[in-house]
Amino acid sequence: MLDFDASTKERPVQQRDKTTGEPVWSVAVTNASPDVRAADKTVSVKIVAAVAPEMPPVPAAMAALGLPFVPVEFVDLAVTPYVNSANNRLAFSFRARGFRPLAVARSQEASRS
């Protein structure tokens, strides 16, 4: 993720967390539920970590269904509400320390509860 204040066209600068000094990365997260509005299907989650996060491979159970999604859970996810000054609406900022694969069997059990 670029630090827009410090970057120039010739010299891009990686954004750093103000508290830890670690690089900030951005991952796009998609909610594939048909119940979610199209405008809300994808959000960006900022990851504060020394190295760029890598997406785990698509689980065999998901691939067998023809689904390209990798279920993950975020480590230390924080959601910060704020008012978007462009339209005066409530918005949310998502930040985490990382993510890890979520076992497909575990997510299926949770959906039955």
C-alpha cells in the first residue's frame, strides 16, 4: 500500500504503521453471499506485517465446487467506524495483523449453527 503523502511519481513509498513502523499491505476481501448488496461485496483490509501476506491455496473442497474463494480468518481484526466526508455516511476501516486459512469443514459447521 502506497504512502500517498510521501510517494512521488518517480519514487513510490510503502505506507508504514504509525505505531509499529511495519509496512501496511492491502488485501481485497469478497463476501460471496447473494444477500449482500453489490456495493458491499468487496472491502479492503489493511494488514500490518513485516512481509507481504500471501493468500493460501484454494482448498480442494472449494475447488471441487468450482468456487475460487479461500476462506480465511483475520488475526486481531479491528473495525473502526468513521463518517465518510465525501457523502456524510457511516463507513468502516478494517485493519488486521494478518490472516490464516479457515478450515472449510469448520466454516460449514458454523453455517449450520
